[in-house]
Amino acid sequence: MSDLMDPKRELAPEWPASAESTEAGAASNLKESGGKPRRPSYLTRNLTTGSIAGNLWLLSWPQMIEATLSVVDQLADLLWAGSLGAVAIAGLGVAQTYTQLIQMIRRGLDLALRAMVARAVGAGKTDLANHAALQGLTLSIVYLVVLCSAGVAITNGLLKVIGVSDAVRAEGVLYMRVQFVAVGIMGLRITGAAILQSAGDSVTPMKAVVTSRILHIVLSPFFVFGWLGVPSLGLAGLALANSVAQLVGCWMTYVPLFRGESRLHLRVREYRIDLALCWRLLKLGLPACVAQAERGFAQILLIAFVAPFGNVALAAYSIAKRIEVLAHAGNMGFGQASGTLIGQNLGAGYPHRAKQTLVWALIYGSLLNTALGVMVICFPTPILMLFNQEAELVSLGTVWLQIMGLAFIFMGPSFVFQQSFNIAGDTMAPLLITLIGFWGFQIPLAWLLPSFTGLGVYGIPWAILISMVVRITLFVYYSFSGRWLNAKVI
């Protein structure tokens, strides 16, 4: 355990040459300067040696910035929606629940792709990593085209089925249709980011996200309010600004991959559909897809439970969900970085380093989420008033946020466990634990507590809190079994 607590961040040697990487050639992956090859340090560092804590930070800090900016972007949307009123906030929250469901299910494919690319890179099989990346991209494109097109076609019915008011549906329908398009473009960018990150490059995706998020924030008021002669689209303007910004981010993500400016080099001329490998990716990703899908459907059911309490309750729920995404931001960085390091170390044959990586990620994630949870518990009213000052919303939302602040403390390590196990290739255990947490506890309690206790609408955040405690307990128990270290990926 001595290297586990080593504070030194030593530089590791270059990745060893392999038959697969040799074919790519130095010319495609190296920039020449004065006749000498030169590469950024984040592309050359061997993540299976050196300081585990240092490697974790190297991969996680760009992903934390990326995730945080995504949250800032969503909070900015919430601020603009807040200026349009509580009904607009409710419309935004309901519509985003559906559009995010598509992303959540697709992430199962990304997790399988991350697992395979990380293992292949750790084992020095760069050609296999390139080939798997192209197959994963193919699956993602097919999925997004089908699901996003269907979403645009049946938007109105999706809003009707959960029983929101006519006013909320009128606000959300056009926004939701345009956002389905934005989600398709975003999904392609995220798949490209997953390929780069699992190969050890977290910086390039971060640059793409920084650019796209700033562009989204800058463009939003022009499309929402009709500044400088631009048509005023109201809530739908947020989705249009997002679509334009995601196109730019997508381009910035894929240029390095197809030009060979990353550790991997995707070549169109070498592309062929590999049905066997696609099937392996689907088999590996299916449990994660199901876990994400049932989580998304659970969120839709929660909205159905909140809706009878009125638009103000829906607005409070929407604000709490945006802050919950902020709680996930740091842990997404730690979880995905931990999963990548675990995958590469298992591919290189170092299970002891994989276990120590998980410990470090849990320590960092727990500290981060505890700080956020305490802040939300202590200052719920000022946080709510950033988005809307309506007295009824602030009154209801204050208690809601205080309960959710407790839940945020448990969300951090739970998310790290889930991401780490999934990218290690063990996707079945997180699925079962998620099923138990959501459908065994959260959904039943979200119906029972408001209906049969004096908690009213506050029974819903209490149900979320209890579910999080159950999930973290099961994850801790399973981690000690060590079975997640033996998952077969390549």
C-alpha cells in the first residue's frame, strides 16, 4: 500500500512499442520540431506506472472541468428559463428528462467502448483500440439517428403521457423537439470524448467542451429574447443555441482522432463493419444500457409523482435536478478517470493498482460531494433565489433542497463505484444494484411516502435519499468481493 499513498507525481516512460502501434507510424502521431519528435505529455504518459494518485488527477481534472462546464451550461439555461417564469422552468425540466433519457441509454454503449479501448491500450494493442473505436462510433450513430428522429416525431405525446399541465406542455414542446436534434449531435461528441479519454487523453475533449459551452451561453440570449434582430424563440432558443454549439464541439473532438493527433488514429479507408466486435460491444454494454434506461424511466415516474402537486413543485424538482447534476460533475471526472485507469491497469496485468485506483477515487469523490451537500443544506434559500424569487417556490424548494443535500453526500461514492465497475468491464453488478435502489426502494417509496405519511411532496426527496443509502451500502459490499477485477473484455 506504500505506492497508494505516494504523494509524488512521477513522470512515467513512453508507452512501449507494439506491432499494432508500429503500423500507425511515428509520422501520423508525432509532431516534428527540428527533426525531433515531440508530443504533449498527456499523450505519452504511461498510466500503468508511477503515482496512482497523480495519474488519477492527470485524467480526472480535465473531465471535472468538462462536467462542471456542462452543469454551468444547464444552470445558465435554467436562469434564462427562470426569467420566463415558473411554467418555463417546469417545461424545461420535464422536456430535459426525456432528452436526457436518450443520452443515458446511449452511455451504456460508451461505457462498453471505454472498457474495450482502455483494456486494449493498457495491453499495448493500439490497432484493436482503433478498430473498436470505429465500431463503437458506428453503433452510436445508428442509435442516435433512430431514437432522436422518433423523439422529434412523438414529442407532444411524450409530454401528454406524464400528465403535465397544458401550459407546461405548450412551453416545452418546441424546445423538446429542437433539443432532440442537439442531443443527437452531443451524443456523437460524447462518444468521441469517450474514445479519447479511455486512451488517456482527457485534455482534447475538455477543450471541445469549453468552446461549445461558452458558445452556447453566449448565443442563448440572442435566440431566446431576439437580440440584434434574431427571431425570438423563447425556451426553444436555448435548444437551438445548444445545437449550434454542439456542432462546433463535435468537430473539435473528431479532428485529432482522424488526423492522428492523439494516441489513437482512426482511418476511414481502413473502416469495415465488424459484426462480431459490434456484438461484443453490445453484450458488454447492454447491462449498462438497461441500468441507464431504468434510471431514466424512474426519473420520468418521479415527475409523474411530482406533477399532481402543481407547477411550483415541478419547478422545485427541476432546480434540484440541476443542482444534482452539479453534484455529479466532480464525481463524473473521478469515476471515469478511475474506470480508465482500472481498465488500463487490468489490461497491463496490474490488479493491485486497479484496486488502489478505486480507493483514491472514492476518497476524492466523497470529500467533494460532502462539501457540496453541506453547502446545499446550509444555504438552500440563496441557491433557489438565484433562479427564481417567487415566494411559493422558494418556500417549497428550501426544504426539498435540504433533504437532497443529504442525498448528495451519498451520490458521490455511488457514482464512482458505478463508473469504475462499468469501465472495468463488470456491467452486471451495477445494473443489479441500480435496479434494487431505484425500483426496490426509490419508486415505491416515492409513491408511498407522499400518499400514506404526512410528508406530502417532501416524501419524494426522502425516497431519493433512502435509495442512495441502499445503493452505496450494496456497492461497498460488492467491492470487497473482488469479482469486478476478473471481468473479461478483450
